Amino acid sequence: HEEEMIQREILYRNEYYQDMERYQEQIQDIRHDMKNRLTGLLAAAEQGSAELIKDRLQEVLGDIRLAEEIIYSANPVVNAILKVKSVKAKEKEIPMQVTTLLPQRVSVDIGDMGVLYGNLLDNAIEAAMAVEQEKRYVHVESKFQEGRLLLSIKNSKPSGTSSCQQTSKKDKIKHGRGIRSVRKVAEKYGGELLLKDQGEHFEAVLLLNGVAKLE
């Protein structure tokens, strides 16, 4: 079990670094395109063409919307994890709503972040897949306040399953190991994981204590 946790942490670290490389490339592309579009907007303004100005503004707004889609959190580790999981949710036709208020750097190990956010999001997405498409959702809220890091993930699930049976029989062992890994990391930071079964809805609430904001 210890070896499996180490392998999982390595996997999340690799995912993070690869995704951050893609993220930086996308930001560079957006900055380059934005500069060109603003140059075109200036030229259109000098020509006095309202229609051309309108077209250029729509292109600029498109770039801004793209940039907004990329950034989920100021914390690059959490942002990378959320990006990977949001793609997975989108592929499964699961609307994912994210609200985060985190510093750029906190005193939580990258691998630990991957285990916490990665496992809980995987479980939520898998559970939401088991209900009708129109009822699927995953809501993520995470914030840092006075040395505490809070993560709340709510998701839809079949009403007949209990809090320990969110996943299918095939993945129960994997799911159980994931929850144990999350609890182990939470204990490392003097925190806890609460699982709340609400019938057709499920909520996982994670609290870490003694977390410092790093400069």
C-alpha cells in the first residue's frame, strides 16, 4: 500500500509538471495573439471602420475567455490538477463548477496536493457518471484562511448507494484505497476528511491545519 501511494504521488507530480508546461505555452500563445489583435484593432480605429473594430474586439474577447478557461486557481499546483480533472469531467458530460481562493504557494507538498485533490475529484466524477446526464454535476470549493486549507467537493450520485458505495463494484477497492490515502495525508497535516451522504448528493469535506502561506 505504501508503494502504491508513492507511485500515485509520482504520477500526480508528473501530471502537474507536464500540464504546467502546456499552461505556460498556452499563456505565451495568448499573449502573442493578443498583441497582434490589439495592433489590428488600432489599425481599424485609424481607418475609422466600425465593422472592422467590432470584429477585432470579438477576437480579443475570445482570447480573454480562453485565458479565463485556463486559470482555475492562483495556486499553480491546484490549477493544474483542476485543469486535468475538468477535461475528464467534460468528456463524461459532467458540468464542473469551481471556486477557489488560495495563495500561490502553501506549505503542502505537491504530491500530497495530488493525492488529496486528485483522489476526491476522481471519486466525485465517477459517482456523477452513474446518474442521468441532466442530473450530473461536480461542485468544487477550496479556500485558505488563517492557517487552514479547506476543500469541499459536492457531486450527484445514485440515490440507492451509501457514502461508501459511490463507485461501482469493480472500482470499490481502488476507491477505498484512494480514501485511505486521503485520510493518511490529512492526518499528516493534523486535519480530517468528512464524508456526507445526502441521498442523491454526496459531499467530501477536507480540512488541513497548520498550513502556511509561502512567499
